[in-house]
Amino acid sequence: MNRLLSDPNGEICPDFTSAFYQTSRAPLVAANNTEDQAANLLQAVWVATNAAQRLQWQEQVALDQVAEADRQRLVDQENERLLQVKQLAEATVEEEEKKKNRLKHIPIPHRPRPLKASANILVSDFALRKLEKGHFVEIYYWTNKGLADARLNYRAADDEGMVPTTTADGATAWIPANATKPSSTVVPDCSLDPLDFAQAIPRFVASLTERGWNHERVHMLAGFWGALMLHRYWNSDDPLDRRALLLYQEEQRRAWHQAIPLPDGAWDISIIDETELSRTLDRLYRDDRRRKDQDFDYQVSII
């Protein structure tokens, strides 16, 4: 069925009795009809045809409305898709910008200056990154000298001072370049002065909590360090006893970190292994004895 180009509802039936339609009436008159009968027949055909066209027009309008609604729905869906793509792209760019310039986007609460603001400490970015990853990190970074070293080497990081790194979820983040390098003056745990060690531990525990460490692990490590400083060796007159505690602390903590991802897992490090501690002291004693013997032999040889 051909598509109607205009609405038949507005059409008016012609006057088929007029001279204009004489040619149309002629075939009907030749078939033994009068002029009036021929005009009436033409009018009846027109009325029937117009009625059929009105029904066709009504159906055509209804189909056009359905087609237009479908077309508009597709257009709306495409516009929505394009909007979501644009929003996702903008959100991705914004997230990357936040990662690259994290300090610019850390929310600051509307509040007065905290009373303990002066007690805040600046810890090495490298040490904090190690903490965030759950890795072993030297206690030196929380000693007075380590904190002074962090303040001395602190630089305002711009784009040229940032390097890309991969986060735990596989995303790319930008961090200060100095967060990837250890301090050139770092001191092993076993070589720390006991006073420096004792001063650093509360700061270290606070950083563990601030960096989102599991409460049970923080409590376990705090108990470990507390047990060492309450051990009888800590207040011994023999410096080898304290060195044994510090060396035991470093070796056991390293081993504990390495064991965490293994199938058998780690252990409660706060439980002091007296047997292993005695072996550690014995190693130090033999090393000290050997060094003293070598020094004595050298002095004898030059006499």
C-alpha cells in the first residue's frame, strides 16, 4: 500500500455534476445512466475511497508515532551512552590527577588548629611506602636522627620530582621520587643505640596504625618490642646483652615479614624465643671474642 502524502480528512467531495467532470460522467452515461446518476456514482466512489484513505491515514499516523518514539528512544540511549563515556573519561582524568597530585586533594576538615599539631613528625616517604606495602623497614627512620634526616631531605615534589608506580589494585599512581630510595645514612636495627630504639618505637607503632595496619599485627609488634625492653638483658651491664636483643629483634622481624605470605604463614612474634635469643648472644660473644683475640695478636706482633 502506497504511503499517503496528505491528510484525507480535510478533503471535500467535488461537484461531479459540474461541466468539469463531464468527461468523467461520459462512460457512465453511455452505460444507460443519466447525468445525475453518473454524478451520484462518481460521488459514491469518491466517498468510499476517501473513507478508506482516512482509515489508512489513521493507521499511518499511529505507525509513524511508534516509529518516532523508537527513533527518539535510540537517540536518547545513544546520548546517554555518550554522556556516560564522557563522564567516565572525565572521572578517569580526575582520578589520575588526584593520584599524581595527591596532596592537593586530601580533604582538610574545617576545625581549629589541634593542640598536638606541634607533635606531628615528618617520616621518610620511603619508609612510609614500605609500611603501606607491609614490608620490613628499619626502625632508624623513626629515631631522632632519622626524622632529622627526613626533614633535611624533604623537597616540595613537582611533576619532575614524581615517578609512576603500580598500586596493589594494578592502577598507576604518581609518588615523590624520594619515596623509592632508602636513606643513605640508614642504620641497621642491630646497630641502633638502645635509647634511640626506645624513643623510636612509640612513633613506629603510631605510623603502623596511621597506615592502616591490622590492629592484631600492630598489637603483636608492640608486644614484641615491649617484651624486648622488659627483658633482663635490656638493663644488663654487659653491652653484648643489649646488642643481642637488638640483633634478635632485627632478624626475627625480617623472618616474620618474609613468612607472612608463605603457605605456613608467620607466628606470634611477641612471644620471645629464649633459645634463639641465647644462640644470638652466643654468636655475638664468639664474634666479639674473635675480634679481641685478633686485636691482641696484632698488638703482640708489632711489639
